[in-house]
Amino acid sequence: MNILIADDHTLFREMCTEYIARKRPEAKILSSKNFADACEIMANNKDNISLIILDLCMPGMNGTEGVKIMHEKYPKIPIAVISGVAKQRDVDACIEAGARGFFPKTLSGMALISAIELVISGEKFIPVDYEEPPELIHAQMSNNKNLDENLKAIGIYLTKREKEILSFLVRGCSNQEIADSLGLQLVTIKLHVRSTCQKLGVKNRTQAALKAKELGVGL
């Protein structure tokens, strides 16, 4: 993966570059300290960039205007915004402007890499945690073939991992319990739960569990 990181904080930019290079040696990282430099880099590398990461408050961004400009120029390249403060209004504005992800600078290194890979894969990363407790439905996947057929019939595609996550949701498992069972990071589970809910067209875990029952999960 080839990533452009545009951030006016040199230390943060260098730390991100070093960490990603250490964990993903195959990655190529380009960096800039302002929006103008980012635009110049993109003009010369537009066919080789997998993800654009823009600091929301760096010089030249003008709020979400920079996101809009970059999205209009390179609509096929996913954009993520990074910021020291992840307020909901900032998140909403960036997504509306064309970003596919919003990365708080409080993310751990591995969480950032997980978020980056998720956005590059075509999913969205939005740091919103739903605190609603899931409805306790003690169930298990009764017939994956029927589930796959029902999903296909309504035009929904879930990855193998998302279907696995869905089975845990139906059993009323918490994110931490799912993470422990699968040996994954908690933030990764949150990403998969959110993407699964989005694909199913539901708002929360409870609705996802009920939808799963309709699609082939039996008691």
C-alpha cells in the first residue's frame, strides 16, 4: 500500500511513517507538511497512491474544503482525515465532504494501521461507539448456506469475518468477548461491527441481531 500523510506536525508525521514502515515493510509512505505540498505530491503520484491522509487543521486545508478539493480531483482514491480532536460535528463534516475515514490522533499504532487497512479495503472508519446494550438473544448460525442465499437475494455481501462477527452479536457477546475469542484488537472488532451494521442497513447491534434471525439465524 502507498500512503500520503499530510500533517504539519513533523514529529507526528515521522512517527507515523516509522511505525507503518516497521509494521508493514511493503508500504511506501509519502509525506507533506501542508495542503499545497500534498496537492503537488498527488499530481505526481496519483496512479500510485492507495490512501490520502489529511490533517484537518494543517495550513491550506480551510476546514473540510481541502477534503472536498482532493475528493473532486481524485474520486477513486480513499481519503481519511486525521485530527487531535474527534468531535462528532468534525467527523460528520469530513464524511460529507468525501472522506471515508476519520482518524483521531489518540489511536494506538496498531489501531491506526487497522483503520488504514479498513479504509483502503473499501470500508469506512468512523470513531463512534454505540453504548446501547445488545439484546440478549441466545442463538447460533443454523445454516450458513441459507444465510448466504438470503443475503444474496437482497443484494448484501458480508465478508467471512463479518458473518463471524454477526454470529457473536446474535449470541449477545460484547465487543471485548468477541475480541478475546478471535484474538483480535478491540478496535478491529468495533470496525467490523460498524461495517456489518451499515451493510445490513441497521443502526445498532440489537437491530443487527434481529436482522440476522430474519436472514437465517435460528434459536
